[in-house]
Amino acid sequence: MRGAIVAAICAVMIGAPLVMSGNLWAKLPPPTEEAKAAAAAKAAKAAEAAKKDAELLSKSMDVTAEQYKKMQAAKAKGGPAMATPTAAKK
């Protein structure tokens, strides 16, 4: 009796997804011309934003590198280095 119940549960657990997977193979209708144009515009906008972000990142990296070089040069000369923040004492 117990084996029959286990077999029935296994059959349901394996069979149900197989039966329901038929819907997964359904095809969507092709996109309309408006949808294609909207997708192209969205892709162009995303590409422009990515280009702008890359330029901003490059500029900030250049600024950081220049600050580092100045700090290292000041340390090498023995001059005052940039102030470093200290933890607040209680």
C-alpha cells in the first residue's frame, strides 16, 4: 500500500510539469514596427548613457590619479602630506 502511494506521488510530481510544459513552447507574435522602433530607440538611449558613464568614470579616474601623484610627490619632497582623517576620540 505504501509503495503504491509513493509511486502515485512520484507520477504526479513528474507528470504534472511535463503536461504543463506544453505552454512553454508557445511562440509570441512577431513585434510590430512600432515596437521595433521603440526597442531601437531604447537601445540607442542606453548606449548613449553607457558612453556618458564611461567618460565620467574616465575623468574621475584621471582626477584620482593626479591627486595620488601630487600626494606621492609631496611625500617624496618631505613636505606636508595631505591631511588624513582621524577617528573621533571619546
